Amino acid sequence: MTTMIVPVRRIPPLGGFNLTFLALEIRRLLRNSRTVIFTLVLPVVFFLIFGAHQSYSSERAGSGNVEAFIMISMAVYGAMLGTTATGAMVSVERAQGWSRQLRLTPLKPVAYIVIKVLTATLVGLASIAAVYLAGAITGAHMPVSVWVETALIAWIGSLVFAAFGLFMGYLLPSENVMQILGPVLALLAFLGGLFIPLDVLGEPFRTLARFTPMYGLNQLVHAPLMHDALSFGAVINVVLWAAVFIAGAAWRFRRDTARV
């Protein structure tokens, strides 16, 4: 009597997440010099134009000055640009058929999304570092602890927009994804109070802002400088939008790679 041996499909730990694939994604990112330079240079230029050496730059803002307040805002904007652009590069992979090839591997959608998000946050971190370096040179002032806290909040919070970039990368065509997302990001930054403080705007606008993706991160990142208490609503805003974008990206990944 012959015994049939049925092969057992090996399920990789962590859904297939591995450091080798993460390193490959980082190397691919570093080769895209246009995206890296764009996300590093533009936020610094905006900071130098609107925050450095202005008549209001040295005025007090919380435990620092107005230049520091604007520096934080531009660092968040740069991180948002960098992480979204990096995440949205998945649209190019879709056009090349790379994402469908990944469906043949043990890599699970959630692990793929996590790797993409981690790669995108490296660009966000670099953008934050560039703006903060410019601020340190030009005279942004705040306590050392606030420098560290705001940088960490901006970096961790940029995860929301890394997931947003992935989601949009699966929804939009590769040839014009950033042409569409550029104005969208500027609008989200404006609605969230990143360019103009919400305190100077009317109540209807402030009410609308609370439901936008940038609102929560904007409130949290400026809180250490302005001595504001931790806003539960801001935390919920960040968590909910991150969950929406991650779920949307995972859903589109499954849908996009189903026909293999």
C-alpha cells in the first residue's frame, strides 16, 4: 500500500516580511534622485522664504520663536510630500507588472504595505532633518527636548501619508499620479492648518479642518512648542486616517494582483 505524501505549504512568518526585501526597496528608492531631491529641497526653500529672516521670525511662540513654529510646519509638509510621493511610486510598479509578480510569492498584502510604508518614512525623515538643519542654521529657537519631540512626532505621523501615497498609487494611473497628488497635498495642508494657523480662521473652517487628514498631525506636532495638552481628538484623527489609508492600500493591492 502506497502512502501519498501531501506537501504542506509553508507559511512564512510575519506574512513574508523580511529585511532583504526592505533593503531592496531602499536601494530602489535611492536611485530615484529626482524624487529625493524634490522632497528635500522644496520644503527647505519654503521654510527659507516664509520662516527665516522675516520681520516676525524672532517673535515669541510658546517656548520658542515664530521661525521654529514655521520650521516645524514645513518639516511636516516635507515629510508629507516625501512619504506620499514614495508610496505613490507603486503606480509605476503596477504599470511594469511588478506588483502582480509579487502575488506569486509568499508575501502577504499587509507585509508588502508595511515594507512600502517603512521605505517611505525614510524619505520623510530625511526631509525633516533637512528642514531642521536649515532652521538651526538660520535661528530657529526652542528647547532641545522640543526639537527632539517635534521631529519624532512629525516622522511617526508621516506614516499616515505613506499609506495615503500607496492607496493613491493603486487608484491613479502612473503617468500623472504626482501631478494629481501635488495639488491635493497642498489643499490638505491648507485645510489642516499647516500653512495658516487655524486660530486666525473662522469657526466653520476650524470645524471642517478637524475631519481632514492633516489636522491631527498638525495639532500634535506643534503641541510641545506651544505647551498644548495632548488632544485626544487629534490622536483619534491620526489613527483613524492611518487605518483608512492602510486598509485601502491593502484592499487595492489584493484587487490589483488578483488576476495572476
